[in-house]
Amino acid sequence: MGPNERGAGPGPGLPGTSDLNTLLLQGEDMIEQLGAAHAKAWGLGTADRWDLDQRTGLITWTFPDKTATAPAQILGSFNAEAESWLWAWANDSILPEMSRDAWAVHQWGEAHGHRALTEPKVHGDASTAGALVALAVRITRATGYYKGGDGGAIPIITFGPVTLTSHDGATRTVTVEIG
């Protein structure tokens, strides 16, 4: 089943959720706005490398002149070769603490009858995975979004306030709010 199934009605704090297409469009817009805001504020998308530590729950981006860290959640992963999306809550390699947001999406999908949000694995192409991610970003009201890689099973990560630490030890925190 695809992500555009009809549901029972709006959930708390989500006006118009009976129309999944509206949520989808809002989520796509959020992803675009979040990406642009984080890119401008601290350089998201330009780091030399990134790492995710499930034990600490932190994602870290490394730049030549600074590091950026933020609390993170894993929504799921997309595998282009297998044409499938796997929710984080269904992935045994992801610690339960790292899949709280994915579970929130599952619960919302269950409450509103949207099966694609409750099935452990959804078969589909990148467009289907993108729709699921957009819905998840909207439902969880994520304040940061990151696609971790380009090959194999690509993790999709949401994150909170970003702490920037320069090489001289100075820090500042960046919080992005949109909408």
C-alpha cells in the first residue's frame, strides 16, 4: 500500500490530517525549508564526514574548522536496489531509543488507518520513500533532517538543536524553527 491512503481524521495538533496529501505537501515543504535553513546557519550538506553514535544518540558532522553535533533520531532507511523502505522500529540494528520518532509515526498511522506508516517494510521506489519521509517529518514536527549517504541502505535521520564547536573550543547552539 502507498502512503496516500485516506485516514479517519485529524490527530492532535495536526489540522486536516484526514487529507494525507496535505500532510505530504507540508512535509515536503518542511524538508526543503529545514535543509535551506540549516545549510545557511551552519553548513549542512558541506561537512567532510558525518557519524551517528546510537549509544549517545548524537549525530556529528566534521568540518575543517568545526564540528556540529545534535541529538538525533532514525526514521528508517531506504534501499534503492531492493526498492524498499524499512522503518527504524522494525530494524534490529537500531537501538530502541533511536527509533522513538519512527514509533510516533507508527502510532499516528495506526490511529488514523494509514497502513504504509505501520508496516515494517514498504516496497517502493525513491519517490515512495520520499513521501514516507515527508509524512514522518511533518507528523513528528522535526526541526532537522538528514539523508545519510547515497548507496546501500540509506538512513534517514532527524535531529534537534545543533551545537557548533570551533577548534578553539568556542561553542554556540543553532535552533531552526520554520513555518
